[in-house]
Amino acid sequence: MPRAEAGELARSAWPEIPKAALVLVPVGSTEQHGPHLPLGTDSVIAETVARRTARQLTHEHVLLAPCITYGASGEHAGFPGTVSIGHEALHVLLVETVRSLSLWAGRVVFVNGHGGNVATLDAALCQLRDEGHDVAWLGCEIPGGDAHAGRSETSVMLHLAPDDVRLPAAVAGDTRPLAVVLPELMAHGIRAVSPSGVLGDPAGATAEEGRALLRAMVSAAVRLITEGDVDARGRLVGAGDTPRPAGRRTAARS
């Protein structure tokens, strides 16, 4: 089958919308990413992964929806510029987005770029799948990457938007594993564990590394969408992996 050409929903006219399209919906955030990365980092990464994934899929009709740029970012509220709509509002937004898309689309896949959205995605997609919607989600995850605004995200942004990276302002933050700092972070916010807002160390970040990381994220997304299974919480997992029970949350990177 020849590679499908992905269309952009926002740039299409209604007669051009194919029946039963596969729709990819990027989900990001508007939140602090240290003193060196832009507030839209998660959204930029999620949208790019979704766009490049759409181009590589062999589904007959693929559409890229506009990015949802506000998420659940309450843990970043101690930093100016952060805009969080919270879990309740994000839940409603995800549910109503799919209900509307389902009037004309086929399958819907959310491509998530922010770890703070994970619990809401789990809950919303459990509800939507119970309603009978063909919907799933996947994360823009970097295995072994640091948690927030460290070397991994900085490298990806140096590749995607180098003019928006203030590399001279980059500083190391709390470099402990996310699992160690997560309880304090969730209780008191990121500022309590890292005054700079960084979890990790941006030192050594390069655009070349970012290019490789982005390529890996896109390859993983294509594989999950074409071959993956959907677990009980609506997340796409590798074929043959043990599905995770609904309600279990992993600390996804943001």
C-alpha cells in the first residue's frame, strides 16, 4: 500500500474531510521549562511527533488535528507564564473532543507530550472506551531521558526550535530520579524541589542528539499505532506487552 498523505484538519475545508479518518490529536501544555526553554515545549514536541507520525502511517486517510496546548500543569504553578486548566477541565475537553470527532472520524489517537496529563488521559479514555469510542493514547517518551527541561528535552528543542532555546541561561536542576522527587513534587510543586524548574541537567544537549531522539519517538509512535494493543486505561502498548490495569499511573516525562 502506498504511503498515505496526511492532511491538516485546521487547513482543510469540510468537503475534503475523508470518511472514517484516523485522527491524531497532539496534547501538550503551556508551562515553565526552566530558564532556557520556551513555555510551549511540550506542545511543540507533541505536535511534531504527531505530524511526522501521520506522514509515515499507511492508513488510507490520516488527519492531524490542532494541538491542545493547555493541560494539567498545576505542579508548575509557582512559575510565571504557566497556564494550567487542571484535571477536571482537561477531562471534559478530551471527552467532548472525541465525542465530536466520532460523528465523522474513525479512530482517534491522542499524542501526549506532558506527563502531568497522564492521569487525566487514563480516566477520560477509560470513560470514552466504555462509551464505545475507538480511541487510544500514546506518550512522547524518551527511555532513560531526564524528567523535565534536562538534556533530552533541550536537545529536541535545539533540533526543532533552536532560536527559542536560551542555552546560556541553562542550569542543572534536581538530578535525582523522578520516582524519588515525585512525592514532594506532587505535594508542593516543582519549585519546592527545583527553584530553576529543571529536573535533570541540560549540559551536553545537542541538536544532533535531539534529531535522533525525535526520530526514535516517531518510530515508536508509528509502531504503536500500527501494531500496538490498547490496555485497560486506553494507552497503546507494544504488541504482546502485558496490558496495564486501569488507574495505574506511571511517571511519564514532560
